Amino acid sequence: MGPQHAEQVLAIYQLGIDDGNATFETTAPTWEAFDRAKLPDHRLVAIDGTRVLGWATVVPVSDRCAYAGVVEHSVYVHPDARGRGVGLALLTALLASTDAAGIWTVQSGVFPENTASLALHQRAGFRVIGTRERIGRHHGAWRDVVLVERRSPLVNDEA
């Protein structure tokens, strides 16, 4: 994912925002803000010709060294490309990338109403950790968030 994809990536993000069940955000950021926040080694786009079908990225959960191997991810698929395996392909590739980098936990928060995203995450090997009830307000209403995580099978439990 690079600046050449910016317009389409941000348009897909805005479509997800407009659906109302993807994020607490209300508008897509500028490319500069988006680019600055995402880890550069874990940015993926699914492309059909010149059309971006979807994207996936990660951000660090914390700058504390104890959490160096924990990231939060986002995956968005254009509405026209949903149900075609794009999300699973993106998540699978993202997990291969984070595993190779020694990242031991990939997590995300999903609105419980976003059943397609929850099913996608289950297919990709994520598990539900719990629900943060009324964690934030979105368009004037309290929203719950289901926490999902995937632990890398490459993590060595021996210290």
C-alpha cells in the first residue's frame, strides 16, 4: 500500500464509516494522518487490475516495550467486493506478515452488529476475548465492542 492507493483506500474506509458498523470514526483521515499512524511493514491492498478491492493495516497497541509484539489491525473491503474472499485473503496475508515479524498478538474491536466481520475473523483464526460494554459513544448512542485476537502459532512460550 502506498500513496498511489491513497484515494481508493480512503474511499473504502469512508464507505465502511458510512455503513455505521465498522468504526467509531466519523470521517476518513487525510492520507498523511493515515500513513503516519500505520506500521509501514504491514500494509496490504487487494487489487483487481487498477481497482483496490480492500486493504488491511496494523497500528501498535502501545509504545511500552512489553507490548512490542501486540498490534491492532483494520481490514476493510469495498462493498462491491464483499463475499468474494477478499477479506480472508487480506487477513491471511496480514497474519503471515505479522508472524514473520515476530508479532505475537493481533487484535481488533468489532461492533457486535458487524456479524460479517466477526465471522471473517473466526475463519481467519481469531477468537473472541470478550465484550467491552458501552465502551464509546457513536452518533449519540453507546456502543459495545467485541474484542477479538489471534495469537501467533510461532510464539515461543519459553523465556
